[in-house]
Amino acid sequence: MKRFFVAVLLCCLLSAASAWAKGGMLLVAFGTSVDKARPAIDAVVKTCGAQADGPVLLAFTSDIIRKKLAAAGENVPSVNAALRQLADQGVDEVLVQSLHIAPAEEYSQLERMIVRFVTKNPGVFKSVKVGYPLLVSEKDLNTVVSVVLDALPERRRGDAVVLMGHGNDRGPGDLVLAAAATAFHKADPLVWLATVEGANSFDRVLPQLRAAGVKRVWLQPFMLVAGDHAVNDLAGPEEDSWASRIRAEGMTPLPHLVGLGEIEGIRRLFLEHARHAVIDLAAPGKAE
Ligand code: CO
């Protein structure tokens, strides 16, 4: 009997504690101003946001893109402005989910932005937990390889696939993308991944396509959105786009401009990372 009362008391205390805390969620992407690319981001916001028990905001880190959108009448906040908005709405437990592909430079920047906010505004948030980007573990990579390959259009025998990742000259992202390139190629020897920036250049892939005697090449962005890079650098008409370089080799490029955010399995992985977020940047000294 006594145990029953203790349990009831505990339940009351716990529900009171959660009533005092107000949760909110912030999803952060680089951003896009390409209208057709945007549903990929909105779909991830919808999937992850459905799990939140408070306000859900989307922030873009790119100043240029936010300015462009503002000129067209849409105000997407910066990370700083979005954290401010959540605080103004009384949120004190924030869950930030990175919509980046790799724990690379853009993700490090996001962490620094949050740390700057909580340092300048001490006590505003009880916790600011951050969910990892898409690819941080081997398990993530296996999931991503299988869902991305499954989402491709039906290929003819001998069709190759080239995935375009972003990459970066700075930070640790290139190693993650190199691991992804290896994993895709191991899963299917006719699939290659290269990046716009950084070490995993398309220059390395083109001779391999030639050597494999490939005739048709599917082109798939390996980014959250099929935005500017996909439209221009991957599939655009300019001489140095990947599609043009493939065509110049006598092969047929077949652009499949679907952002990763449009793939359900990718959205589920972001959601899983949000659910398992443990890093609390409002209490960085605390042992986890
Ligand atoms: Co770029």
C-alpha cells in the first residue's frame, strides 16, 4: 500500500515537473532558394516536428539565402533569431536537429552558434539538446546506402549512378563522404559518389566510368535538397557540369533531381537522431 502511494506521488511530481518545462524544436539546414527543392526540407520538418510537444521552427544558416527569401516575402530565421523566438514563446527545453548530411563544417558552425547564444543568454534555456546530422555511425551509413539505392528509378542492366555530395575543403566532412563513397561502391560497383568541394572530386570518378564501359549514368544529388548545386553543377547545361562532362565522354546522363529529404527512410533517420539527442549545449560541462 505504502509503495502504491509512493508511486502515485512520484507520478504527480513527474507530471508537475514536465508541466513546468516547455519544450520546443528547431530544425536547422543550410537553406535553399530553389522553389522546387523546398518540399524536401518541409517534408523533414513535418516528420521531425510531428514528434515535438511544443513549437517547431525552421532556421537557415545561409545569410544569402535568407536575404533572397526575405526579398520574396518569406522570413526564415537565423539560428540566433529562432532561438530568441523560442525563448520569447516560453520554451526552456530546446531540441535542435541538424539537417546536415555529415558532422562537418556547417554542423560545427551550428554548435558554435548555439554555444554563443546560451553564453550570451545564461539561464534562458534549461537545456539545448542537439541531434546529430545524418551520417555519424556505420549503422547510419548502411541505412542511408540502402534507402538511397532503393529510391533510385528502375535502372537498366549496366546503368551507372553518380551521387553528388557537397564536401568541404575545411573540417572533417571529407572523410565521412569518402566512407560513404566506399560504402555505396561496395554495395553496388556501378555506383560512385563524388563531391562539389573537397577531396572527393568528380575528376576521380569520370575515368572509372569510362573504364567500366558505362553507357548511361543516373545523376542523383547526395544533399538534403536538389537545389542550386543539383540544378547547375550536376545537371546544368554548362560545359563543366557533371552531365555535360559525362555527355562529352559519349555517355548519356540521366538526372534524377530528388533531394535526400524527399526520401522517407532519410527523414526517419533524422527523426531517430532527434529522439536520441544527448549533447546538451546549455550544460556543456555535464557528464552524459
Ligand atoms: Co555549396
